[in-house]
Amino acid sequence: MAKAFDVTRQPGFTAVAIACFVMLYLPIVLLVAYSFNAGQSISQWEGFSFRWYVSAWDNEQIQAATIRSVVIALGASIIATSAAVLAALATTRTTPWKGQTVAFALINQPLMVPEIVTAVSLLIFFSMIKVWTGYTGLWYLVIAHSAFCIPFAYMPIRARLQGMDLSLEQAGADLYGTPVKVFRTITLPQLWPGILAGAMLAFVISLDDVVITEFVKSAGQDTLPTYMLGQLRRNITPEINAISTALLAISVLLVTAFFFMSRTRK
Amino acid sequence: MPDPISSTARTRAALLAPAMAILIFAAAGPLVIVLIYSFLTPGDYGGVVWDFSTDAWFGVLAERDFFTEELSWADAHLTVFWRSIKLSLLTALLSFIFGFPTAYFIATRPRRSRDIWMLLVMIPFWTNLLIRTFAIMELIRNEGTINTVLIAMGLVTQPVQMLYTEFSLLLGMTYVYLPLMILPIYASMERFDFKLVEAGYDLYATRWQVLRRVILPIVKPGIVAGSILVFVPCLGAYVTPRVLGGGKQLMLGNLIELQFGQLRNWPLGAALSLTLLVIVMVALIFYVRTVGTEERSHG
């Protein structure tokens, strides 16, 4: 039957959506374009060149900051996602219980408490621990990042768990499946898209972080974002555009990879 | 019926333990220390001296004249408070205005292309916040793209000052946080059954009525989540106002940082942080209440 009347149409929505996508991409496209500028300027085009990529690549500070950023983001997203899967099971596959509100409040706390407040509180707390223990390594950053990544990992996982049909799990239990077996063979396969989404969010949130890192890091622990923030105070050259473009390329590759992974699983 | 996976209290506690431990250690617990610090005396080179004092809390809103000891409103702080609240509300509103139709647009695409559209939303989101802020900065600075185009077209002779204004903060924050509005709205709309909308039209509803009475109530959790996700980071925004405000348009986050940096007044910084936290909590409670009562009245 031909549809004469499109029930999904709302006037003007498509125009706004298109405007939205243009708005999202225009600044990024320009940023990328100027990373190939031959001149010193980030707004006057002087010809095509890779010179800023070469100079960023040879910069040892940038190399170290990049590795540090990735290590922290990997550690934090793995820890946060694992913790979030368990927590999501405990908060969805259950009847209401005492203390539930406290658990929810704790999980959502990093979303509610402004980052700068957490940053300040961690600055104070970790500087105490640094004095007591003398340890000034990367674990402070990994743990701090894990904490604020938990709600981001938790949300899509929980949403996925809630959207699932419970009768399969119950059938599994009726057939004498142990809780672990039911989880592994029934819940987990359906949960993967949620876990991937959660891990993606956690990774990006960690990689993205400037504020908490800026306050928690010890001397010489710059991540790529805090290094860039420091550079913005000085004279900006397309080198910043080059780093940005490289980061952008990594992001696009990762998102696309995840995208096709979750697609084949469906 | 008890659930097969986490039926007993002990299992539940064990499942929750790792997340709770991390969150208490590196998120909730340290807040208590901030509260203690806000009642101490600032040390000469940062840090604190362990002497009880309520000066920091007075300092949030009032200042004492250095010579006459007279108390007056801390106008500089009030300006920053007002700017933070105003810009955060406006950003959430703008994000909704752009984000809702976009999420709706994506949710109404054919199933296979929806993912592609969401990918297009996710890519800027995956791009570092600082990079996006920087991209906006390049766009709106005096020698930037917009001004170059405007001058070339002969529309203006002098560059329009956009950077370091409240407009630049608003633009920057909307740009940066927009995906946080689109994601949850889309998630709540993705499984939306358009048969409900068809039913609405069968009952002679207009497009507006369908939108307001059928679609909006169902995607409301997504809108609430999106607004919270946008409003809260805006209120405590630090990077965007630092880069786009250039020290001229301070927001609360920058004011707090100043106390821990240049001004070396950790207790005042702690008190300001907690004040920011209280404002956020009040906003959240207000929000939850509004949503709660509306749900009841829809009964």
C-alpha cells in the first residue's frame, strides 16, 4: 500500500537537522584544512605542506603526552566498563532494595558534580596521599579517570539491560542454568552493543579530559589535552591543528571500527 | 519472580562493590575533604593552615575593604555566578532546539542509515573537547574565517569582535555539548513505535498535537537526561570559557581555578566549589520535581 501521508514527518525538523550537521562539521573541516598550511598562520592560506605534521612528530613532549593519554584512557575505560557491567546487573536484575538510592546517587555522582569540583577535591586528596606515600605515578590519573568514566559506561549498559526480554533469562534459570551461565550465554551476547557503547563513551571521556587531569597530574605528566591547553596560551601555530587532525583521524578510525563491529554482530 | 542473575543481597553487594569502591575513593569521598578545607585558613604558598575559620564562606559573596574593614558585596563573584547560570541555561535550551529535531530526524531514517547518522554525531563527540573549542576559536576570532568572509563580502569593514564575549562562550558550549543532548534523546526515540503516531493521526490529531501529546511524553526521559548532561558541565565549564573567554568572561570554574592557582586561597576555592555544587544540586532537585509532578498530572 502506498503511503500518501508520512506519519514521521514534522515540519522544519529536517532543515534544523541538516543545519546542525553543517554546524558540527564546518569548524572541524576548517581546522583540518589549516593543519596543511605551509605558513605560520591558522587563518591565512599560504599553500599545501606537511611541515607541521613533521614538526609535531619530532616533538618529544608531544610523543610522551600522546602515549600517556592513551595508556590512561585504556586503563580507565577497561576498569570503568568492567565495574559498570557488574553494577548495571546489580541495579537492573533485581527487585527494589534498601540502599538502592545511595548506589544510584554514587554512580551518577560524577555526572552531577561539576568536573572542576571533582578536580579540586582530587587535587586536595591526592596531594595528601602523595605526601604520605611519596608515590607520584600515573595511577592517580587512571583511578580518577575510572571514577568519572563509570556513569558514562554504566548508562548504555543499563539501558540495554532494561530493554532486554527477561523471559529468556528466566527460561535459562528454569532449565537449571547457574547465574554465571545464564549471564554468559543469554545476557552477555545481547549486552555487547551496550558494553561497546559504554566502553567507547568511557574511552572518549577519558581521552577528552582536561580539567581533572590538569589538577591531578604531577609535574611532567601532561596528557595531550593538557599539553595543548598549555600551548594555547602561547603563539598558536598550525602544529596544534596538526595534532588535532591526528587525534581526529584516530577518533574517526576507532568510531568507524566500532561501528562496523557492532553492525556485523546484529 | 526472583531474577536468575542477581537474586540475593550478597550477590548484589558483590556486583556493586568494585564500582562503589572506585567512586567513593576518587569521587564522593574527596568532597568531604573539600568541605573541611573550606573552614580552614589559607596557607601563604597555597595549601592550608589547620586553623578553623569561616572567612572563606564569607568571601564567596562578601568582601572586606582592606583599609576601612567595611563589608560589601563581592560584585566580581556575583557577576561570575550570574554569567555561569545564565549561559548554562541558554546552552541547554539551544542544544535542545538544535538537538531534538536532529535526534528525531535520525530516528525517523530507515533503520540501516540511522547508524550512519549517529556515527556523524559521534565523530565530533569523539573529538577532544579542547580541539572543538579550538576549532570554534579559529572560526570566530578577529582574523578568523567568519570575519575574513564578512570583510571579503564587504558586509563589514572592521572585524566583528566575537571572541572573548559571552556570545563566544554560548556558541562554544552549545557546539561542544550538543552531542550530549542528541545521544540520549535518540536513544529514547530509537525504539519508538510510530504506530502510536499513526493512532494519533487516526484520531484526528494535528502534527503539533502528535508531537506534544504522543512523542514528547515518551522521549521525555531522553530530554531530561540530555538537558542534565548539557547543563551540568556548562555550569562548571572551565576549558571553553578559558579558551573562548580569554580571562575576560570568567565562569565559576575559572574563578575556582584562580583560587588554587594565582590567588593561593584554597579555602575560598573550596567554598566556591561547594557553592557551585549546591547550585547544581538545587537545579537537579528542581528539575526532578518538575518532571515528577508533570508525570503525576498526566496520570
